[in-house]
Amino acid sequence: MRILQVSAELFPLLKTGGLADIAGALPIALMAAGQDARVLLPGFPAIVAGVRDLAPLAEFTAPWGERFGLRAGHVAIDGAPPIPAYVIDAPALYDRPGNPYEDTSRQPYGDNHRRFALLGWAAAQLAQGLDPQWQPEVVHAHDWHAALAPAYLHFARETGQWHGPRVGTVFTVHNLAYQGLFAPWNFTDLGLPAPAFQMNGLEYHGQISFMKGGLCYADRLTTVSPTYAQEIQTPEQGCGLDGLLRQRSGVLGGILNAVDDQVWNPATDTALVQGYHTPEGRHMAGKARCKSVLQHQLGLAERPDAPLFIVVSRLTEQKGLHLVLGGIDTLLAQGGQLALLGSGEAWLEEAFRQRAAAAPQSVSVTIGYNETLAHQLFGAGDVTLVPSLFEPCGLTQMYGLKYGSLPLVRRVGGLADTVVDSTLEDMASGQATGFVFDHFTDADYARALRRAFALYDRAPDWRRVRGNAMRQPADWATAAAQYVDVYRRALG
């Protein structure tokens, strides 16, 4: 099949979260499975700079009347075949420094509705033959940024503007909490007919919801874990869209994210001072060396006996970071260390900075994002903390599993699907891979911390669970096969 992936980000060119990792890995996995996959990306500076051999391909008119260009090239990723890529040439919309979604005061750009409507519009133009040499059979839109693509295709056919071959549409929800909400007066810029702005369309409590465009009009819906696909159909996690999702439950399913072995592999990771792997629990000296070197690098006390807890995350309450903050005294009192990498809510950034300043040999805080340091933290860490309020899939716990940094997680979303608690029964059966708690409370989190310390003190048991964790399958071939099945269903 000819499959067009539509995303606002793609690793290694531009990454603000897990969406980029998925957008970069899935096309490669689809090509390995014999599919003809391409990507469509907005022309953010990092993307324009990173796509090879960019050349003008076509021009098209935006719904609000401006003319823009489409360029074609390819994304080269080490160890993988190049991904054919389309890039929207719109410097007035995309050529801005820093965060692709926000200005320097951390406010969303006032024209974001145009910037991302154009992404969906360009996808629909490609589906209708904008590139005479290649026309997708399936358009796969990722998250709210690309969510209007299914709406544009639906109404092009509904209104008789297009009579070409049918193109299937798939929309993947990576995080339902971010919906792309805009004022109703922006609707005229979108180029959609009036019936699109209704309760069974883009209207959401008087606003425009791009997310609803994908949820209402795509042929098939997916989320990034089976548990999250169920959770978002409930009032607790449905973000006001649970009724619509229950209505469309027949075309909704969850496909668990995977880990790109070319990027995340402790045996071959060039970011690590020494690689390691675990055939039946051996060959782990490299992890001890990674820990020692990182402790020195971060100014932590170089203690091999101190369990190193790591956080690689956006600093938001959704991620449970206030639980981590509240549990630092307990963690330090039991002899642990904490190393954090992330950015987000200002009060959390400042609170963690203060804790690091008060105990610099035990707490390290790096505000921002650094891909190399992220790899080094997983390589050195003993426990990866992901105590989220909700978590569509989560990749950090999967990286933790692969690198033998046992995840400590809340039993929710993809965390529930990927981590097995270290109970006596699951340890005996060889299933245990980390630490899981149920209630989003300081007390439940603290109990999970104590269990992590208790297991760490039993070295043979720790090594056994760590070996289980590192052997967990998380391959893209399995995920790609599931997506291919969804694409076939979308074509009907």
C-alpha cells in the first residue's frame, strides 16, 4: 500500500515528545514490511535543514487564499533506508525560532489554526493527486496537528469536489488532553463547509476542536496503547470526548508503541561510555561503568551502592512530578540518588532546582532537553520514575525496560500494558519487570519507592527482574503489522 504519514514532528529532525519517535520509526517499519510509506511535515527550520535533497515539487492554494509550495526530499536515519518526505514550504507560518508551537513567552502562536490546518490541507491535496507521480491509498494523521486531514477528505467527497479513487484515513490519538482548540471565528480560515461546525463535527463547547476533526471523520481510529483506547471512552479520561469515542468504538483500537532498536539499544548506543546487554543476566559491567561516569559528570557522589532514580520527562502534574518532588526526602533518607532531565511548568522547574541546590551530591536537575543525556540517564539509571496521572502509552518506561532501569509506574494507560509489578508471584514466574502502584497519591507512590529499595537490597532478585525487563519485546515489526491491518480496514 501507498501510505502517507502526516505529523508535526519527526525524530531525529524535530522532537518535543514521544510523537517524534513514533513518526520517525513507523515509516521505516512499514517500509521493512514491504509497504510504500512517505511522510508529510511542516517546514519548521529544523525539518527544512534536516531533509536531504529538498526540491520544489508543486504549489497549492491554502483555504484562506495564500499560495504555498510543496517540496520533496528524504530523511536519512543511520542504519535505515531513507524515508521519502514532503515538506510544506511556508516560511511565513513555520520559520520561527525555538518551540514550534509557542512564542518566547510560552504562549501558543495566534495563527496556529492556520499553521496546522495547512498540514491537514496539504495531506488532502496529496491524496487528490498533487504529486502526479505518487498518490497515497491511505492517509495516516497523527495527533491534533494533522487531524483536519480526514475532515478535508471527507468533505471533498461529500460535496462532490473530488471523484478520484477512494483514500482511506486513519487518525491516531497520541494524547487526548491536547486537542487543538481555537476560537469559532477562525473557522472561516479552514475552508470547511458550514456543516463541519456542529456537535457531530469540529464544534466543541462553542470552540473549534481539531482533534474532533480526526475523531469524527477518519475511517479508523487508533491510540498508542490498548488500555488507553479503553480509558478514553470513560468520563475520567475522555477529556469531554468520551461520548464521541464510545459512539465510534467499533473503529477504535489501541496499538502499543514500540522502541526503535537502531536508536535505543544499550549494546550499540554510542551515547554510552560502555555498552552492555543481558543474555541470561550476564554482560552488565557496562551499566555499572555508565553509572559511575554519569555520577561524576553530574556531580553526584560516586557511590555504586546508591540506587540511581531517573526522570526524563515533561515537567507537568500529568506526569506525576509533584509525587516525585514530594517523595525526594524519603528517597534520600533511604540512600538513593535522583537525576532529572526535563522542562515544563515553571513552579516544578524551580522546585526541583531548589532540591538540587540543597543536596547537590544526591540530586541532579537539568532543565531542558538533551538527547545524549537522556540516553546516558537510561544507561546509568537503576529505576525510571513514571508515576503519571494518565499516560497514553509512555516511551520512557519502555526505554527504561530496554536499558535495565526498572520502571516505577502508576497502573494506567500504556504503563499498565508494559510494566509488570515485582510481586512474589510474578517474580517466581519470570514476569516481573518493575514496580506498579494504583492510586495517584503520595502514600501509594511512597510504598512503591520502598518496594524498589527493598528489591535493590536483594541483589540476586534485582538482577533477575532486570534481566526480565531487558528481554521484553517492543519491536516495531509487530506494531507495523497491526497498523497494516488497520490500513486495510480503512480501505474497507
